[in-house]
Amino acid sequence: MRRPVQPVRASHRNPPAGKILGALALAAGGEQATDIDQLRTAPELFGPVASDATVSRFMGRIKEQPDAFSHGFATMTRSLRTKVWAAAGPRSPARLATPAHPLVIDIDASLVHVHSDKENSAGTYKGGYGFAPMIAMADYGKTNGTGEVLAVQLRPGNRGANSAKSHIEVLNQALAQLADDFYDEHGNLCGEKVLVRTDSAGSSREFLHYLDPLGIQFSTSYSLPVLKERFIRCIDEKNYWEPVLTADGDQRDDAWVIDASKVIELKDYPPRTRIYLRAEPLHPGAKATLFDTDGNSVTAFLTNSPRFNAAFLDARHRARGRCENHIKTLKSAGLGKLPYWSFVANQAWADLAMFALNLVSWLQLAVLPVGHEASVWDLKRWRYRLFSMAGKVVSGGRQRRLLIPDKAPEAKLLFQLHEGIDMLFQRWRHGELAA
């Protein structure tokens, strides 16, 4: 037995620029702009899709007017994000953000290797050749979905990951994407509701001093300073350390954390900056350093958070590992294969890859219920389990329907998403979700 789903109605008008963006975003699995021909083969389901020539002309206009595209794209995504977060209701990241539980923005750099000469590509520190994009991601907790990407800044491959200037630029782009709830009536950022989390590349004094006047909280990995005698004793003596917590909140008996601000002096850092040490057994095969004096690996992170629970702060900082999954998924969405020679066109492609990823993230946040198994799926699994589902388009009674087999593993999820999206559309249509 097959169950019907009402598909998108086709229109025979020429597709506007927004339709081109939607087509490219839907083609999240493609590696070239011409891969939208997969959508063009089913106009009864997807409607009219831009031709290859139209896409080529559109990308040409982007190269001629990059600032216009960047402004229009940023305005569109911020408007959509505001509506989606409002649709999420009590799960909205804007509603949940408080000084005690701020919205976490992860900033990290990655490498994208290319196999041909492209504008502004350069050699990387790993001996490859390509780009080193800086990425800002919002992590609002795994119970509310996988999070989303706020900004992607494409950079030459020889740009360092520890550039304070790049961190500041991508952070400003990310902050401009936040909903109005993060700003007061005068348009000033409520920085205490935001936490910036980075690896040690973001621990530069220049970057942290930029965050301090904005009131933004930070949690950044830190390279330990030169050893001191009292520092060694502090590491060896575990009486004053407390056990760390796992990602699920359970206590570990073989790892510890401590506030070492009174032992390790921090010079020229913003006021209220504290340093925390974490000690845990060395992983098999790992080489001990000068700091690993008792068989434990010792790492550190800095924070100015108003909370002082060492185990909580450590667990929150270690959750930064989720940003690696965001970057992997973003590359799968298109960032990993930059198809153009023009740097501006590749930046636009990176923005579209970000948009494709966010479309799925917004479904997880605003449509799926809390605890649904698909709320933690990455993009590749969405493609395999849902986007590749077989169906048949039929016509009858002056209507066009998409038939899906009842035995399809994710048929229930597809209908749940269809009903949820229709409910959101009706709310927007009646003005319940104003921009």
C-alpha cells in the first residue's frame, strides 16, 4: 500500500534568483552546480529548476557584485533563522540563552584541499594545497538538534588558525546572524547571553580582549606555560582536585579538574579570566610531555564564565568536540568540493553549503519533537534514510500526489515532517511567526 503526500505545485514562470538559491541548497549532495539536473528531471515534484546557463549567469553576477550577494544572503538567512527559532517555541535558542546557560558559538578553522589551481588557494601547513576556512557554529545542545552554522569565511590555505583578526571577523558575522532577542532596545548586544568556545588558537590576548568589552563569555583551550615548582606539586597532588563529568553528567573516577588561577599567573588577560586544569590517564600510545609528571595527561582551558563549578565548566568546554562533526557535515554539504576558480564564487558556494546544512538543522529544531532519533542525524544519514526514498508521482482529481510505500523504513518520519512543515506554513501565513 502507498500513502499519498501532496507535492510542491509546479509553476511555469521563470525562476527568480531566490529559486536558484533554493535549488542549489536542495542539491546538498552535489559537488558541482550542474548537479541540480537531478531536480530538473522531476518538475512535477520540485517545480521549475534553473537551467545550467541561468546558474552560470547568476554566479557571474555574484562575481561582479559580491557585496550585494553577501548582504542579501545574510539578510535572508537571519530572517529565516529568526522565524525558525520563533517556531521552536520553548526550545528556541534565543529563549533558552541566559548568563548561566548562554548560547555557545564554536569557532574553528579547517582545511579544504583542492587538486587544481584556484584563486587565492595556497599551500597548507600539512603539506597540501587549498583553503583554510574559518567557521562559526551555534551549538544549542544535542537534545535540541545538531546545531547550525552561522558563518563561513573562506581564506587562503596559508592563513594560520590562530589569527585573531580572522576570529574577530567571523565572530562579527556570526553575531549579526543572531535573533533580536540577543540585542536590547538600543541595538546593543547582550553579550552575557553568548559564550564563544574555541581551541587554543582562539586564546590570543587580542581576541579575548575584543570579547571582554562586549560582555561575551569565553571558554578556550590554553597552552600551559613554563613549569614552575609549585605548579608541579599542584599537578601531582590530587587532594584538591574534583572528579570530572561525562557528557551525560555522570562522574568519572579516573579524571580530575581544578581551578588553578591561584597557582598559575595569567598576565595581560581580561579581568575575571581563570584557568582550569584537567588531568586524565594518557591514552594508549600517547607520549608523555613535561607536564605529564604522574602518568596523567594535563590540559588547560581559560574562561570568564560567571559559574565556578569546575566539573560543569570542564564538561561544557569538552563538548567543543561537537563542532568537529559540524565541520565534517559542512564539507559533506559542499564545502569540501569548491567547484569554481573565482574566490568570490567559491565563497558563495560555501555560503550555499552552509544554507543546505542549516535547512536540515532547522527541521530538527522546529519540526521534530524532543528526543526524536532523527534529531541527532547528520546530513549523510538524512540523505540515505530519507532523501533517497523511492516514490511515485501520480495525477488524479485535478491534483498531483506523491505516493510513498508504507513499508519504507522512514515513511512515518516523512509524513511527520510533511505535517509539521504544513503547520509552520499556516502559522507564518496567519502572521503568528513575524520576522
